Amino acid sequence: MQYTNEELNQKIKELKDKLSVTVVAHFYQRDEVFEVGDITGDSLELATKTRDDDAEFVLFCGVGFMGQSVKVLSPNKRVVMPKVASCSMASMINGFEYDDAVKALNEAGISNENILPITYINSNAEVKAKVGEMGGLVCTSSNAKKIITTALKEGKKILFVPDRCLGQNIANQMGLESCVIGDGSDLNKSDIICYDGFCSVHQLFSVEDIAFYRKKFPGILIAVHPECDPAICDASDFVGSTSQLIKYIKELPIEQKVAVGTEFNMVNRLREKNTYVLSSTKPECPTMNETTLNDVYLTLKAIDDGEPINEIHIDEKTQKWAKIALERMLAL
């Protein structure tokens, strides 16, 4: 039976009132899903906020690695997802590919003892565990600079996975040398050695888009996410994480025009006017948009029926080391 969104909202409300469940929604979710979230935010914010929640179930509306992060930090919670969607960036590296990246450094004469791995939170639990087991830690787009600054004090080469753009943008901000594995560079000459991964959505923005908006609207500000290519970030007025972008834009005078380089759903909710998407193509994350309001309802109904669907499970060893990698970050 097909329900209207109004009917689904009512059914969702009734089930939320009945069940011990917290609905969590990432900023990039479609509006109708975002609006039923009890907790909303970016990936780490959601994982940390749910630790303090006392509901038995977390119903996570996002992509797979985010549901995993909740489970890693709160192993006693039951984490379910309406859709276990795959983040394009996180899917670019698995445990075997991580091992190959370490091997590339070894072949360049850099021993494991001289490697400090850092993984962006946009990675699966297996990669986080590999990083944790090698003495490394996790970072987010908002704390990457602080994490790398601290890590460099150990005097080791930083292996940064999986996002080459975030790694290189932070290196540029700090005046450090960086390279991407496989680009022909001498790895020994770089402070930050990046894996060749990226976000498919943030690759949609171009310097031509920036030039177009600056010509069309003199005085416009350009604000972008650090998952964008370094050339985009260098040509922008502000570079920041999802939460930092929201804060920056909401503090601008409403008459100030701003073009934003990040996922469409979030940009579309920022301000009623004078906010533009920095792309001629709608930068909508296809996997973040897989989750529908009906999926949320069906997932809640499955919990109510005693047969939860899409529950996140992580093996004991992965759980242990992934949590260590995350907690090292939180300790800083």
C-alpha cells in the first residue's frame, strides 16, 4: 500500500512514541527524511551524540560507514539503517587496498615504524581498524588540521587515506609537501602521502563555476568543502567542513550572496535567498538520497514486528581497533 508523506509522518511518529528508538539523519539526507530525525548533524557529530542517548535502537539515515561508526563507539546499541548505502569515497579502499598503500611506502624505503596512518572518518570500519592497529587515528574534515599537526610531532611520514583532496588541502594550508600514491612522486620527499580516493559529489565543482559566479554576481563569496579539489579550495573565500560551512553561511548578512560547493540537499536548506549551488549539475549524493520516508517507516515497523532489518554487525577485532582509532581522535 502506498502512503502519502503526511500519512507516513504520522505512522513514523506513532512508532517512535511506541519504541525505544532514536532516528538519526545526516545533513545530506533528503528533506522529508532529515525532518523526522531526532538527532541531525554530520557523521562524527551523529556518532558521538548517540553515545549519550539511552534508546535501545539507533535508526541511522545515512551511508554505511556512518552506521558503523555509531556501532563502533556504542557497541551495546542496536544500529539499523533503512538503506545500507555505500559512500563512493569509503568504497574506494578496503583492507587489502590499505595494505597495498602501506606496501607502496615500504617499497619506497619507508618502514612501518616510520608511518603514522590517518584515516578520514569517511572510511569503513575495516580500514579504521587497520589504521588503529598501526598506531594511527581517525580525523574529520573539521579537525584534520589539528590531528595532522599533532601527528607530525612524532616525526613520521603520514599516510592519509582515503581522500587525496582533504589530505592535500590540509598540506597546502600548513605549508607541507604532499603527494598521491601512484602519481610518480618521490614519497620520501612528502610529509603527507595520500591515497588516491575522492568524493564523487565534490568532484563536480570546477574553477570555471567559480569564475562564472564571480562574473555574474560581483562581490559574491565562494564557500566550499575541503573534499573539493585543491584548485577549487585555493580559488574560494572559505573552506570548511559541513558544520563549519553551515555556521559561516548562517552568520552572513542575508543580502550577501554566496555560492556553496557541497551536497545539494544541505545547501538547499541553508537560507531562503542569496545562496547558490556552485555547479551547473545538481550535486546530489546518489547514495545519501537512496533513503526514503517509506524506508524509515518500514524499518521502524520491522523493529515493532520483532524482526529488525539492515542491522549493523562488526566482528570483535575490527570493533576493538576501529574504536581505538576513533578514541585517539576524540582524546585530542
